[in-house]
Amino acid sequence: MARWLAPLPVLVLLGLVALFAGYGLHHDPRVSPAALVGKPLPDLALKPLDGSGPPRSLRADLHGPAVVNLFASWCVPCAAEAPYLMALKARGVRIIGVAYKDDPAAAKAFLERNGQPYTEVLSDSDGRAGVELGISGVPESFMVGADGRVRSKRSGPLVEADVALVPAELTSTH
């Protein structure tokens, strides 16, 4: 009986390796979960980045269509997407920034270096809003319609093609 038990841990380990290798080889890493698409944006209470005033309701602050963009000062792709956020701002798109797990002073310095495309900037210092939104990292952007429902989600930095694809509903010039 003891002879059968000795190789058991090795067999279990080999089975797990085969399972994870099979999943990893057939899983598309570009697929990002979009559980909120078609659903109302969660009603999250976040503090303004500048610390002025009490927490504000993200959903109530939308006031119509907007892009909600999560960023961080320590995020290199966030800096890369900054020109495209500025291009959206130039098109009249309302963008609400959420500094994710970031020090407010560092986030402010990041915005000074890379441009300030946001109508308002809120802070998610503990990451709870990120969990509620189902993000996998930063940057992530949510296109939210006038009805408060998420139209689409973009994981990763926005690129030039994304600027062209933002629906007219989100621009103030439509």
C-alpha cells in the first residue's frame, strides 16, 4: 500500500501541469471579461482626488454619456494612452478619471506630466471600485451611455483606432 502512496504527489503534480498547460495553450490572453457591458455602471462612492469634500457617487456624477477611465501614475501604458484621451477630450467626450491604487500626489504629478483629459478625477486608493468594475489591471476604460449603462469596455491602453470608434453618443458635438 505504501508503494502506491509514494508516487501519488508526483502524479497529482503532473496532472496539474498538464491541466494548466492545456488551458494556457488554448486560452486567448487578449480576451477580457466584459461582464458589465449592457448593465448599469455600479454605484460607487469615491473621494475626489484632490481630497475636497465627501465621497461622490460615480453613477450620479456621470450626468449623461461619458468614458470612465481607470489609470495610475505607476502604469506605463497609462502614459502611452494619454494623447488618445486628450484627443477624446478635444472631440467633446466627457471623461471621468479614477486613480486606481495610487497616491494622490503621484496621480496629480502624472496628470501634470501627461495632460489632464478628465472632467473630474476620483480616487480608488484601496482598489475596491476596481473590484466592483471587474478590472484586470490599468488602464481600463468603460464607455457609458446616457442611460448609465456600460456600452463597451476597453482593457489596456486606448489607441488611435479607439478614438475613432467612440460612439457619437459620447461626444458633445453629436
